[in-house]
Amino acid sequence: MNTFYIKKLGFATGLTGALLYLGCMLVMLTVGQDGTVKFFNSLIHGLDVTSVVRMEIPLWEAGIGTVQTFILGWLIGACIGALYNWQLKK
């Protein structure tokens, strides 16, 4: 069986998470609060996000969120790759 390149899997997972975060930002910028609420209510079956949607987010906070999402994604992807490779050796 093939092994994962841990750093590459981590990078791919982190970049995917960051792109999803940027996509969320794009939705919020283009459709406004009502559209954002409708969009995320349809994604999260039965959960109403009206009370948690905050539209006034400073650019620096969005930037930090993107970086944090990438780092967490990288760690998750690297962990999955490492655990997968470890299980192959058993």
C-alpha cells in the first residue's frame, strides 16, 4: 500500500480549509446578512444561524481567521497522514 506525504497532505488540507473560509467571506460580502443567513441555514439542516451571524468583521480579523484555519487544517491533515502511515506499518 502507498503512504501519504504528511506535509503535502497537511498543506492540501490547510489550503482547502482556507479556501472554504475565503468562500464564506465571499458569500457574506456579496449576498448581505439575509442571504448569508439563508445560505448557511440551508447548509446546516434545521439550525438557525440568525443570532450568530456577525457581518461587521474587520479585515485584520478575517486575515487572522484565514491563517488560523490554514494552520488547523494543516495540523489535521498531517495528523491524518501520520496516523494512516503508522497503521500501515503495523
